[in-house]
Amino acid sequence: MTERLKGKVAIVTGASRGIGRAVSLSLAKEAATVVLAARSVHDLEKTAKETIQAGGKAKIVVTELTEEDSIKNLVKVTDKTFGRLDILVNNAGITHSAKLEETKTEDWERCLWVNARAPFILCREALSLLRKSQPAYIINISSVVGVKGYPMQSAYTASKHALRGMSISLAEELKGSSVRVHVLCPGGVDTELVEKVRPDINKEDLIDSNEIAELVLYLVTHKGNAVIDELHIRRATSTPWF
């Protein structure tokens, strides 16, 4: 362990499983303190234990991303407990599969609320804390559908386009500051969410969550003048240049 993130504090949403869990453990291996946010305290406790075993520190904050007060509380607890925030990873997401004409308004709204509205609120509330760090990072996990569209995924696709668009605008607003905004657009990752949306994909062809976590770690530890704004990550078996 090189402890490149010793003394740094990160918030990771959706930290109880999948990409969020992998990112949390990856940051912990570099001695970061990780504020773990998700709905299930039971699953968060498991990730917290693994985070500590990996070499980091963990703080559990049960968070409901459809509730603004709960999101604000996540930032308040982080500030009160640690007094700083260096890395914000907006990873939590939900999906919905249906033809547009069969998509209920509440299903559309829930995708937008969790995948776009929640990161917006979290970025807004965390910015004053992030600005105190030199440097600080916002990493928003979008999707391949953030740059293209698939049938049966109109609600999910709209939400990920919204997240990506917000990120691009925010990056422009923060240009010249200590805060950088990055977007990851992965294709099929081996998570429960992808399993629901794309059961047709061979599990062996899916991207491992740890591969995404490694890229997040690279973004927050890379030094120099080269900046990566966005990463498109596809399955090796998919069509190039998605």
C-alpha cells in the first residue's frame, strides 16, 4: 500500500455493492477515509468492514437519494466528522426497462431523481467543502447510454444524458478552480443493475467492477498537466468507438 490518499476524505454513493463497493475498497487501499452512502445499513456495514481491512477508514451514512434532506445530511455529517472532502463519487443509480409508451411517469421520474437529481444536489451541497481541498475531484458515473440510446431504456437513458450534461456544464463553471469534474461512461459492468437490463450479455464478457474502480483511482491520483475529462469504457467484445 502506497498510501497516496492518506488524509483524504471521499464520499461514495451506492457504496454497498457493485461499482460503489469496488471504488470504496480501491480508495481504502491507498489509505483514504471513505464515507459510505447507501440505503441498506446491513450492506454498508459489510463494505465498511472490508474498507477498514483494505487499509482505509470508513464512516457509514445511510442515505435515501430521492430525499433532498437525506442528501444534505450526507454532506453535513461528512463536514462535521472530518471537516473536509476531497473526492465525491456519484455512483448510485437505478434503471428501468420498458417501451416509452409503457413507461409510467413515476418510473421515469424515479430514474431522473436518483441518477440525475441526486448527483445535482450532492454536487451543489458539497462544493463549498470540496473547494477547500487542493485538489478536489467530482467523479460522476454515467453510462454508455449517456452518449447513445438503447430501446426499452428511455427513462434510464434520459437520466444518464442529464448527468453527463450537468457534469460538462459544471466542469466549465469550475474551470480554473481546485475542483475537477470527471465523467465515466462504462458499458456493461458485472453488477445487479446490468444483469436486470441486459440479461442477454454473457456474464463472462462483462466488465469487472474493479476495472472501473482502478480508473477512478487513476483519476484521483494522477499528477501533471494532462487532464482526462471523460472516459468511455466498453466491453472488449462490443463495437469499438461506441
